[in-house]
Amino acid sequence: MPALRVPKGEAEPVKGKLKKLNLYDGKRRPRIEGDFVLLPVFEDERVHSLGYEVLDIELPLRPERQIYKNLESVLAERLTKEELEHLRRYDIVGDIAVVQIPPELEHRVDDIVWGLLKVHPFLKVIAKKGFHEGAFRIRDYSIIWGERRLETVHRENGVEIKVDLSKAFFNPRMKGERYRLVQLARDGERILMPFAGVLPYALVIARYRKVKITALELNREAYELGLENIELNRERLRGEIEFIHGDAFEVLPGLPTYDRVISPTPRGVDALALTLGKAERWLHYYDFVEESEIGRFRERILEECLKQGKECAVRVKKVSDFKPHVFKVCADVRILG
């Protein structure tokens, strides 16, 4: 993603100018490098005519709540205090914004669209989020503004991920979690990844680590998008990805064991015994757990380790909110012997 390299003394006025031109990317943080500041900007020909060096560099995203507050502050001009309390968080996937609009704000759709375009002028589609449908966790969406499509290319952590929200599940909020796994993985590891979707976890890890990943996905359309994503990122990847179309519960029993298993388990699926049985050193097991049950969740993993004759250390980490008092969590299971 582009950034302007600006002398420190000029950073604030240049930032102000970029905002007036709708070129400043407020989703990313600027970075100081010596006597210069790297200012995040959008992909636009105009940034090359400002007289500063333009770099292609990854700058960290701001926290989700901070981005949400930006929309809230913009809409404060149009919505009442009571209406603002009903505003929900939204997701940005490539050039698509995915929003929740509760009944209390149905009459404010035009204002919400206006606010989103004010905060994110690069958007081409704004879609209203519906309910999950079917075994593959695909949501129903209705497009409320822009081009009539739900396909886009999402950029994160140095990779490009082709996504079609009408065909495959994708969660942009896991960007930080995907990079956390990069920091844990080591060159030379063999990694198993069931429930791999369009390969966001596999692509990010293979981008930075020289590993061999075996990934599985049952959804045929997600699998085909994943194959496209491997080709799309071919020149960027340090590691290798083998992608298998099939049911994890049928395929995994015939596979060997791996140094590390990463299981972004779908909600309602219990794959703990299956994935633990394939892990030699590490299992990263995701699940959805009520806050009061997190301790019991950890105990259940230790019981399964004992059942399989493995000595384990387990750390459970909250990854994201799912609904009140329910969290998506990751159990980092270290197998000691």
C-alpha cells in the first residue's frame, strides 16, 4: 500500500492537505523513520504529483474501535445522540463495506452511506449484512450502494486475497490474529490447516515463513478461490501451499502428523480430537466460547491431551467478540511430550 515520505517538519500540513483531497488513508497509522514520516495514502495518481517520494509499504492498521469512532464522529453531524447509540461496527473487505443496519436506523441508510464514503472514499460497494446460511457460514447480503457485486480483492499483511462474500466465508477482523501466527511459526515447519476457506491464514504465513502447508476446504467455491489466491500471490510467497478439496473428518485420518496444526474451526464443529491427533508440537484451536466457560474449555483440551497420551500446556486467548459474553477464542496448545 502506498505511503508518502515527508520530512517531519512538513508532516502536519501535508497530512491536512491529503485529508482535504480525500487521499489520506485514516485506517492505517503513519510511521516515523529518522527525519521523515511515512503518511498512509490511497492508491490514486494524484499522490505522485505532490512532490514527495511514494513508497509501497505496509503500515499497521488502527484499532477497529478507533475506525468505528471515526464514522460515529462524522455521522454526529446528521444523526441524533439516540440514533448514534444504535450504530454498529462495520467491516471493510477490499473495496466493499459490510454494515449492519438495525431497525432503529433503517430510515438513516442514506446518511450511513454518506458517512462511510466520507471516511472511506475508495469504496465501490456498500452491502447490508444479513444472516448466516448453510453449512459453509455464508451470509446473505443486500447491496445498498454502488456496483452490483460481492467479489473483491482484499489486501492485508502483504498478500492479496480474492474474496466473493456470496460464495465463501471471510473475516477481515482476523488480520492481527493471522500475523500473530506468522510470529509463532518457524521456517522449515510442516503445517496442517483444515477449514482453510479462501486461504487467508495459509497465505499470510507462507508470505513470511519458508514452510510447507497442507490446507483443506470442503466448500468447492472457496477452494477454487483459494487456488486463484495461490496464483495471485505466487511471487510473494516464501512457503509452499498444498490445497486439498475435501471433508476434514474424512481426509485428516489418512494424513501424517505435522509440526503445527492451525484449526480455524467453524462454529458448531467439534474437531478437537481430530486436530490434536495430527499435531506433534503445536495446535492452535479456535472455537466460540461463553466467557464463563473459558476455564472449562481449557480443561476439556487438557482432558483430550491426557486421553491421547500427550503432555500439554494450554493457553486460551480471546480473539474477538462474537456476541454479548461469547468470544471467539484460540487455544494455543503446546505438546511437551
